[in-house]
Amino acid sequence: MIEFLQQNGLYEIFLIASTIIIYRFAARFFEYVHLAHITEVLHIHAVMLLGTVVEDIAFIKELKYKSLEEQGMPKAQIWKIKKVDEEMLSNWKTTVIRKFVNACPMPFRTIIRFRTWDEAMQILTEHLKREKGA
């Protein structure tokens, strides 16, 4: 077949066409890899933001409990309020992670390496350790 292409002058055209095809596949592959990396970095930063929100909520809750105690509310009632707040925050964490994963386009859901709040915080911790070590 190569001899036929060389005799008819089509060999160069075949090489050019195959080079263009290979280039396009390689370019698409690297484009996907780059997009996947950007998506992963965005996920890490979004989780970092969510972690900051939870820290702020914890601080506000402690101020709330201190204020309730100073106002003379019985400890048993404050304890009940704490339990309700903990349950609400736990439900929020579950919901926000579920919505976070579901909001990601299907081709990129495999990039998200967490499905629970604890997994997200573990991945964030690992990322911050690597960032400090670098």
C-alpha cells in the first residue's frame, strides 16, 4: 500500500492527514486533562470555603450558647438546643455535599473524590498538607 501511495504522490498527503488527526486527538486529550485539573482545584477551593462556613457557624453557636447561659436559661434546655443545632448542621453538611456532587456535570463527577463531609474534609486536609510541604 505504501508503494502505491508513493507512486501516485499520495504518500505525503497521507502523512499530513495522519499527522493532523494525531495532533487533534492529542490536543483534545491534553485539553481534557487540563480541564480535569482545573475542576479538581475548583472543588478543593469550594470545599475550603464550605469548611470556613462551618467554622463560622461553630463560633456563632458557641456565642449563642454563652448568651443563653448568661440570660439564665436552664442547662437542660441549652443542651436540647445544642442537640438540635448539631443535628441541623449534620443534615446541612450531608445536603451540601450531595448537592455539590449532583451539580457537577456527569463527565466530571468521577473527578470528585468525596461523597461525604468527612471525606471532603480529609481530602482538604491532605491538600493543605501537600501545599504547606511544597
